[in-house]
Amino acid sequence: MHCGLLEEPDMDSTESWIERCLNESENKRYSSHTSLGNVSNDENEEKENNRASKPHSTPATLQWLEENYEIAEGVCIPRSALYMHYLDFCEKNDTQPVNAASFGKIIRQQFPQLTTRRLGTRGQSKYHYYGIAVKESSQYYDVMYSKKGAAWVSETGKREVTKQTVAYSPRSKLGTLLPDFPNVKDLNLPASLPEEKVSTFIMMYRTHCQRILDTVIRANFDEVQSFLLHFWQGMPPHMLPVLGSSTVVNIVGVCDSILYKAISGVLMPTVLQALPDSLTQVIRKFAKQLDEWLKVALHDLPENLRNIKFELSRRFSQILRRQTSLNHLCQASRTVIHSADITFQMLEDWRNVDLSSITKQTLYTMEDSRDEHRRLIIQLYQEFDHLLEEQSPIESYIEWLDTMVDRCVVKVAAKRQGSLKKVAQQFLLMWSCFGTRVIRDMTLHSAPSFEEQCSHIRGH
């Protein structure tokens, strides 16, 4: 995909530049983007021809279904989850996916005894395929959609359909539009900066950012590199003087923040959402490559512009890496928590911890330890004990952590003006010391559940 900016240096009008960019956007694939134009160029046609040369293959899909799924009484998978798995398969094999209805017919070719059920609470029910499970050897394996999960449900009767995870694909966000960018009318521009040029630049930049978002949603991360290069190195000469303006640089910073937040939202809506391993890997690769792509694209452009774009991209890459790590940890933890045997052993090991000794050691490391801190540690210990005893889902643990931060940090700091950072540091120190000593105690006593958790997380 190209804008054609480098190939035609004689282009002398910004309007022509914008028109060419708009013409090559892929709006015939996204009808919601009508404002960006509706004309395809030769390269789009070439991509469509390439796509047509790799049509959907029913035999390949049937083979994929056979390798990843099996008949299992008592197991149900949301139709949307199975379709997301299928989209991931098509993406990796560069084949054109069929729609959900056609995919349903293919599934029934492979598993004719499959039935469909509508499950869930009133107003939030979803259609599920009943009688099919994900094989343990599959990359889409989730204990909740497996034979093991069904066996555990039959013994405990505790699983709720509404708590099931759905393998996520960014393709479900196709057609997402960026939030509004700054309006030039709301800005206090210096007299030396023409309002018309700033307005034109914002329009150009929004088009550029929208194309990046569209590409990320399709998981075609490598195309981002060419978009960056052609936008910045193909900038019309008469627009170059405004790029060094501190006002325009700040606008770019705001717009980049909006773009990065939107990308984070479509790639990983929550850390609890199950992601295919293939998607996790390309996200991490993208986070690693983005900085290098920008260095090449921004070569010879104003230093203040480069600095703000580098700073924001590095923060964004760090967020992506942290989110993928948290997601990996959450999925591994979910598997552990869903095992009744492991949870029971965890509770037993938790209650064998020497709470009195660990509490004293924790308080000793604190600068200003008081009796209220001792009571807080005991209270949090008891709350965690209750979660284990009730065999709570991972969502309950996340909610507990959220409320813990609110009452132990936010509300405490609200009573003392300007003390949020200090209160947060003190609580984090206490929590880290307590957690470290609990792990040390379990390690010294060879707690069975601790070893089990470590092996699950390493192997996930």
C-alpha cells in the first residue's frame, strides 16, 4: 500500500496529496469510513487480486477443525468464540474467511451431531455450540472449553456460562473510528502560524492515523512501517515549515495519545480477555519494531517533533509489553483457579503460612509502621482466604485488588492533601514485603500448590 508520495515529487498542492491518500484507503472494505473517500487505486486492486488467489478452502478448514476440536458431551463453546478462532486461522494462512453462517455449515460437516443452545442470564444470553470441546493440543485450548472443564463442572456444579472466556480477535473491531482530534478553532495559534495550514495538517494527520488503526485491527502490523515512511517523508514541501512549531508538535502529541489509546483498546480490551498466542506474538513484535520504524520515517525532520513522537511511542510500546505480560499471567492463573483440587490445596497451604511472623517482618521494613498496618495485613489475609474458600473466579480476585487500592490508597490519600504518591509508595512497600515473605515461607515448606502454580504459569 502506498500513497505515491515519493514517486511524484512534482505534486504541488496539499489537496492533491490528500486526495491521493484518501483514494488509496480501503473504504470499500469498511463502509463506515465513507468520509475518507471511495476510490481504489492499482495497488488496492493488486491486493484484492492477491487475496482472490487464496480463496477460502473448505477442506483446509475441515482439517483445521479436526486437529483442534473434538466431540465432548457436556461442553459448550460460544459461537462467537469459535468464529474468532477461525478468523485467527484464516489470518495466519492468508485465506479469505467466510461469514459466520457459512462457517456454521462447515462445522456441521465435521461434527454433524453438534447442537446449538442459547445459554446465559435473561437479556445477556448467547448462542453456544453444545457437544464440542477444544483439544488440549490446540493453541486455542482453554480449560473452560475442554473435556477437563466439563469433568470439573460435573463434580462441582460451579461453572457459570456467563463467566466463560471468549478468544478475542481485533477483527471484531473492524470499522472503529478514532475519537475527534483537536479542532483548530479551539486553539490559540501564534500569529506566525497560518490557521489554514494547521487545519490542513490536522486533517492529513487524522487520515494517516485512521489508516494505521485500520491496519492494526486487521493485524497487518508490517504495513504500519510503510504508512509512517510515506506520510512523513512524503510531506508536501510547503507544509514542512509548520512541523517545527511547538504548537503543531503539541498537537501531534495529543493526536498520538488518542491513536495509541484506541490501538490499545482494540488489541487488548482487558487483560482478562483470552488472546490467541499468534496475536500476542505479533503485538510484542510490533512494540519492539515501532521505535525503529519511527527513526527512519522521521529522519531529517525537526528535533522537537522527533522527540515527542519517540517519547510517546516508547511509552506505548511499554504499555503493550506490560499488557501482554499481564494477559499471559491472567490466563495462566485462570487455569489454576478453575481446578478445584489445586484451589483446595492452595487454601490449605495459605492457612499453614506463619502469619504472625510474616506480619512482624513486614512491619519491621516500614518506616512508620503502626498498629493499623498490622490490622490491615490481617484483614487482607482473611479476605484472600475467603476468595480461596469460595473457589472464586479470577474476575473476583481482580475486583478485590481494585477495591483494595481504592480503600488503602485512594481514600487514605484523599484525607491528606498532596500525599497520594507517598501513601501509594508506603502501601506498595508493605504489600510487596508481605507477598515476598509469603512466597518465601511456601518455598521453604515446599507447599504443593505453590509448585503447581509455578509449573502452570511456566507452561502456559
